[in-house]
Amino acid sequence: MAITLKEVAERAGVSRSAVSRTFTQGASVSAKTRKKVEKAARDLGYSPSLIARSLATNRTKLIGLIANNFQNPVFLEVFDLYTRALQERNLRPLLVNLTDQTDPSASVQLLKQYSVDGVIVASSTLPPLFAHAFKEAQVPVVHAFGRFASTPDIHIVGIDNEHCGALAAETLQKHRYKRVAFLGGPQSATSAQDRATGFIRRAKEIGLEIVEILYADAYAYDSGQRAMGKLLQDRRFEAVFCGDDLICMGAMDAARDRGLSIPKDIGFIGFNDMNMAAWQAYSLTTIRQPTSEIILSSVDLVVSMLDTPGRAPEVRLFPCSVVERSTLKPIEN
Amino acid sequence: MAITLKEVAERAGVSRSAVSRTFTQGASVSAKTRKKVEKAARDLGYSPSLIARSLATNRTKLIGLIANNFQNPVFLEVFDLYTRALQERNLRPLLVNLTDQTDPSASVQLLKQYSVDGVIVASSTLPPLFAHAFKEAQVPVVHAFGRFASTPDIHIVGIDNEHCGALAAETLQKHRYKRVAFLGGPQSATSAQDRATGFIRRAKEIGLEIVEILYADAYAYDSGQRAMGKLLQDRRFEAVFCGDDLICMGAMDAARDRGLSIPKDIGFIGFNDMNMAAWQAYSLTTIRQPTSEIILSSVDLVVSMLDTPGRAPEVRLFPCSVVERSTLKPIEN
DNA sequence: GAAATTTTTGCAACCGGTTGCAAAAAACAT
DNA sequence: ATGTTTTTTGCAACCGGTTGCAAAAATTTC
């Protein structure tokens, strides 16, 4: 069917090794044979089979990309960045959609079968245990958006969620709010837990009163909308910290639906600064997570592990910042 | 490193072929040896290498998934559906992010190197020429969301965009609009062209006056917002047909920003019925594209081509329908 | 129980590349 | 021109599976 090494070798009048060498980086071939081979290859329309090469070299140039939230548009940005970053390094993502199948061993099995060179777990909702399974299977792994641990046993790239929660508390106080609510992501997500912890701790320190704590059941619009519906049954707060922009948008729409005006009647601060946060219909004040830095860094890290498998586990944290738009009442001087 | 066939064979006390056969569908092995092999495999934690298998069988179970719009959240739904549908059939997507590199031959080259079993081009903006390149390279290909052709030379799964454009015109007339504008997707996209054609033709037939025709530069929020800004400089229309929901949301926000109220001052009808169209902040009346059907069908089609490579090219069109929400003024009786 | 038939098994070649090693060729030194 | 060093080349084994074929084993038939 397709053209093989052998045919090119015959046409160029050289050995198979010579052909192989002209197509592998840093191999020793004279300019003369290289030229002959390249011509023959061009004539025949040859391109080397990565499958065969993978078998021989034990490298596939495939990186498993594990995700489990296809409801949140922020993941489209994430995929965009990952595919580009990997493509630039001549690697390809093998996408695994985790849906609800929580069993790590199945994915490990799967990606092992494909002999991926490395794995990036891109999720803030998966437990650390998940990335672990790969480490145990000797597959280089990076947990992006994962939970920060002071003595990590796997590579983690992300943010300090606790600190970000604290940042939210400070921002609300700066805007002169006294009584607030917390509307987090799913309670099982480490990111949601940590943001809550930091928020609550800092609020206590600076005298911000938290009158409600509720967790949405997913990082999704509908979940935010529903949860806000519950919170609004007896509103004793003036602003809400939402653990995610999408949840926040759902919550805002629920509030507006009840005739509340933002930020006049109620304030909101979100989390992520996804593209949509800047949309006029929301114009969300939010905490920016440096998605792009996290992604680039996690790709770099997994790439470096390909060469240095024994690398000591590393935590890379990137700073978050407040992006002020118009969902908190203006600060009066 | 990893456990191989040979080691399992030795431990089970059988030949390598026997092991191979217990792990391949429909091969002849006695219950007794199967049991022995399975035990040995379990003990050793063996899982067969798909790479090696691919090399031998010339099948990789990899399907190239080509996309070029990572700005539009509808594509997250698309990815979700594709990854699930493929996973269910024991196939995996190899994602190619086309960004701006328009050269088909590069992607063909790339996917040929990975020996993908088939390719799905999932884009309404790529020219037919693109999918062609794969056909010529003998790779089974389906163009999902592609342009309908009465004598197709490749498989196409999608909708009749002209008819959908006509549907939009009829809906606007039903809602008693007289003078309307068309705000399409990028003019280079066949989908945008066809929706325009159908809309314009039908409008003429039923006496709906089109006073403006403009194309956004991408299927994106910002593009819609900008384009609407232009249209609003001299507004002589009462409603707008937007060739895409996301464009429509941008356009709506631009209109509201100028103090217009929807649908009192201006009406909108979108296209796609993406999840977000149902959001309270927009509650968009739109034309539903049966995304899920298109995707499932295109996966089925590419799978069937794996067995029957010579299959005659086929066009599969799915009907669209109007989803009424609240961006067109109510019909008075 | 022997012959005929069917099923199971192992051998060995193959898929399309890579790579260590030794021989051959080229380049350099004297 | 000869000997030495460096570079290039081909051979052959290997990566981890699959599969056609013939022999061996099990099953059926009479």
C-alpha cells in the first residue's frame, strides 16, 4: 500500500539503514547519499511510518490529555492551548474524555496500551490519586490545575487556590461588603474545597461575615443557576463569591430573573476570567487564573520528563489577580 | 520495561501465538489455554501493545479529528460527542488544531504518518478541497458539517444550509417583521454562503425586505459584536438573522449596549441552538442544528468505511427546526 | 476402536522501521 | 605513497505483536 523504507532504499540504490538515517535527527549520513535518498523519497511520496518508528524507539510522541469537564467552555480554551503547545513541540494529544467513569486504572490501562510518552491530567476536580496511578505505572505525568501539596509526589502545575479564595474575601471587603455568601464548585473537587478554605479563613480575619456556604453540583451554568435559586430563598447577603465564572453566570441570571439588579442589589465575583467573563451581558469581576501559563508550563514539564524520567516532583504555582469589571458595587472614596 | 507477549507465553507454558490469539477477537483458542494465558497475563499485569499490533495489522484505531474553530463553545459540545462516540466504538480521536495553517497537505502528511484509520473533518468553514486531500491519499474521510453537494465525491454529513436560511426568513415573516438584516458568518465559509443564499431567495419570494447584508469575520462573539456595531450606525431594520448563535450573542450585546431592548426594539434569530442559547441572559430564538445526530452519523459512516473502503460517497442531511424563545416579538393573533 | 473430520497449536515469516557493530571509504598526517 | 584517524555504510538483530500453514490433538462418525 504505502511506500516503505525498503522501496526508497532500492530506488536510491542504498541500504535501508541509509534511508532510515536520513530521516532521523542527528544520524550520520554523507551529503551525497542524503541527497539521493531525499530525491527517491520525494519521487515516491514516502513518509516514514511513525508506528514502526515507535515500535523500534519506544517513543510515540503521543501525550495523553485527560479531561473530565466538557460542559465548561473554559476547557475549549484549554484544549486550544494544549493542542497548539504540543503541536509546536512535534507532539500530539490523545484526548481522553473521562465522563463519569471514575476508575483510574481503566485510563491507565488504555494509555499504556497506546504507549503514550507522557500524560497531562488537566482537571481541578480529579483527586490526586488519579495522577498517581500513572506515576505508579512509570508514565511521566503532570497534574495541571491540580491541588498544591507542600511535599508533592507528582508534578503539579496550578495556582494556590487557598490564596485565591483569600483574595476574593479581600476584594469583597475592599468594595465595602459586610455580609456575603460563598457559592463553590462541586464539593468533591479539591479546587472548590481550597478556595472555600482560603475564603473563609481570610473572611474571618478581616471581619467579613459569611452567611451562606453552598456548593454547586458541577462547574456548570445550570448548577450555578440552581444553587443560586436556593440561596435566594432567604437572602441575607449583599454579594456572592462564586468558585467559577460559569457558575457565576448561572447565578447572576438566576438573580436577575428574580428582578435583582447587578451590582446595585447584589454583587458577584467569579473565578477564572474565562473569555466569556468579559462579555457585555456579564462583565464579570473575577479572579484571573493564568490558564495559558499553566498550560505552557505543564507541557514544558512533561516534555522535560521525557528526557529526565527521574526528575524530582515539582510544584509550579502561578499568581492570580483580580480583574475588576462591573459586578461589584463601585468603591466610593 | 513493560511486559511482553513472550514473557506471558513463557509463564503460561504456551507459544506466543497462543497468547496473541487469546487477545484477538475471533481467534481459535481452547478454553483451557485461554484460561492459562489469562491467568499468566493477570499475574504479570500484561496488556498488549497497540503499537505493535498496529504495525502487524495495519490498523491503528486512531481517527483523525480536524477542527479549526476553538473560539466557539459549540465545539466543546462537538468534541464531547465525538470523543464519547469514538470511545464507545473502541476508537480514539487524534485531534488536529488547524489554527490558521490552511495547507491541507501538511495535515494529510501528518495523519498519514500516524496511519490513522480514518479522518473526520469537523468544520463548516473549511473548503471541500480539504477533505478531498484525504480521499486522494486513500484515507477514509467524512466531512461533517460540510457543504451539501448533489453529486458528492466524498461523504458529507450535515444540514441543508440553504433550506435553513429559508426557514429563518419564514420565521421572521411569521413574526410580522418587514425589514430585516442578515449578519452571517465569515464569507469564506460555505455554510455562511449557503445560509445567505437560502435566506435571500426565500425572503424575496415571501416579500421580506432585506436592507443589510454583512458578514462577520469569524464565528465568534467579538466578530458579531463588531459587525453589529457597524449595522447599528444606520438602523433601518427591525430584526436580524445571525448565521450563528455566538455571533448573535455578540450582536445582541452590541444592541443592548446602545440601549436597545430585545425584542421590543429589535429582534434576533440565531443559528445552531448551542447550549448557551438557552441561557436566561439571551434566551435566543434560533434554528436548531442537530449536532448530536450529525456527529453520531459521521462516526458511523467513518466506521463503516473501515470495513468497506470502496463505499460510494454519500450525503446525509438532517432536518433543522426553529426553537422559539424570546428574542423575536411575540406573534399577535 | 479405527478412520475421517474438526479444532487447536506452534513454527516461522512478516509488519516498517532503528541501531550496535565492524568493514569500507574518505580525510588527514607525515 | 603509506599509515593513521575519522566518517560513512551495510549487515543483521531487534522492537512486540499477527497470521498462513502444516502438524498435533481432540472430536465425531461408523
